[in-house]
Amino acid sequence: MTIDIFCDVIDNFGDAGVCWRLASIFSCEHGFPVKLYINDAETLSKITAGLDPKKLPCLVQGVEIHDWKDAETSEPSQVVIETFGCRLPIAFEHKIAAARPQPIWINLEYLSAEDWVEGCHSLPSPHPSLNVNKYYFFPGVTKKTGGLMIEKDLFIRQERFAKDRNKFLESFNLDPALFTVFVFCYPGAPLAEFYKALRQRGKEINLLLPKGAATDILSKLYEEHPSRNIQFGVSKMVPQSKFDKFLWASDSLIIRGEDSFVRAQLSGKPFIWNIYPQTEETHIKKLEAFGERIRPYYGESYQTWIDMNLSWNKSSRDLTCCWERWCHELPLMKEAAQHWRDHLVSLGSLADNLLSFVKSKI
């Protein structure tokens, strides 16, 4: 089976990250030839070791990476996956419709926990002008969706990392014995309120941070209001394959975007989801829908989880009080997060579920 994946980079590293992970799983775990067409190879190169964006097409870790424009003169593979509703080149769409047999055309959508997703998952969508269907495929957290991307060796690698955790944190001049929080959020997050909450609590804490605008804001706050109880460990950007180590090394996570949101869930660690703001507070509706899905697993600690997550995404909330409760209930939330991860694993990997769907249509 040959597979084409199309990636239109809009949301910083999120789109590229999801597409690269999917392409890697298809290639490395299933051995399928994969072509990844992308309109911003420069962004992809920052999270993909061995990729020179100026030398396309190229083969990286078994995946053929092409400039988006290459599709205008290419023939479709047996499976064509457009991600997040990106519109394929018109010439390529005509080739899909004309091919015999026609490729299986998938529109892989954004992850959502909202109820309507279950009703749309795997439905066909007729092309408005060509005689061909494409099928909606939704990642999700229920049995009536496609699940999440889970590599076959993910949890083995996590177990192996446990013995290297201390050394990993020490490489950032952090004390492994201290409570460690990984902070990967948007610059618009309530960072001043968060820093104030850390200072007022007064407990020693490690902040493990990737370089970026949010880290610059926290660093400036530290310069203006030094606090002996807060230790900073800042990392340069790393390839996607090394990102999980930051989650595994931490006790609690603050994450953003789709790929890191998924990886946080699979780490089995309590996490706060900083969602990209949308008009009419659509992002809050998505957060609350996800909260309803995890509610049965979090039990007594659910109210603390939802209050904290709303605090990070609605500026009118009091973060200091929420953070105190969060730290107090962390053991309960850690247990809940692991039960939630077990549920996600029971749904199967999105890549496997997608391939099973494709085979049912051939």
C-alpha cells in the first residue's frame, strides 16, 4: 500500500508535528512507502532530524518528503490523506477522480471530544464537482472515533527512561528530587498569575521550559521578582522523537497544541491544556467537552482539574487558589491520568484504526 499525506502548515509546529508522526508510524511500523507533501519544510526541519528543507524531495527515516507543489505533477498513491481539511492541488484532485481504481481519499480532521464528532466519523463526503468521495476520519477519545496515535514501543521507551530521569534533569541544572513542571504554553497564557502563584506557595519547584516567547516572559518575571524556590531549566528546540522525555521527566505538565496535548495524555501525567484562543470562546467549549470525557476517570479530583484548566484559558479566574488545590490533589490526579491513558490504549492506535478503515474500503 502506498500513502500520500498532505500537510498545510498553519498552526506553527502542530500541523507539521501531527503529519510527521503519522507518516513515521506508517513507514517505520507498517513498512508502507509514504510521501509527505508539505508547504513549509522549514518548520518541519526544526522538529525532524536529518531534514534539509532546501534539498527536496528527500528521504528521511523512510519517508519521502516533497514540496507541496510537487503534487501538481505527481500521480496519487493508493491512499491519499489530506490533513485538517487542507485543499489539495486541483490537478491532483482530478487525478484522484480519474484513477482506476480510485485511491481511498481521507480527510483526517483535528482532534475533538465534542459529541458531534462521533456522528461524522468515517462518513463519505462527495466532491462538489468530481465523481469521487473522500471520507472524514476523526481522531478522538471514544470507541466511535479513530483514537490517538500511539507507537507500539511508546510505553517500553517510557519505562526505560525512568532510570535516566535524574541525569536528564541534572543536564538542565535541576534537582531531580524537586517537584518538576514542564511548561509549554502560548505567550497569551496567564503567566504572570502563574508565577505569582508559585511565589506565594513558597515550595521549591523546577520549571522545565522550551525556548520561546512564553519562556522569555517567565524569565523576565523572575528577573523582576526573584524567588529562591523557583529553579529554571531551559531547553533548545529538540526533534519530535525526543519531546516525550520532557513529559516523562516531569510530575505535572502544562501543554498546548494537538500533538503535545496527545502526548501529555499518553504520558499518564496530570496536565493543564492551554488551548489556542478562538472567537466566541469556541476553545472553551472544546475544553469543557474534553472535560466531560475524562470526568468519570478523575472522580473526586475532577473539579480541581477543570477549575485549573479553565483558569489557564479564562483570564477572569483566580489561578493562585487553583494552583494550591492542584498541588494538593496531585497524587489523586496522577492515578486518574494513568487510568485515562489505559482507556486511550484500549481504543487502539489511530494509525492502525485508519489502516483498518482503508482496507475495508478497498
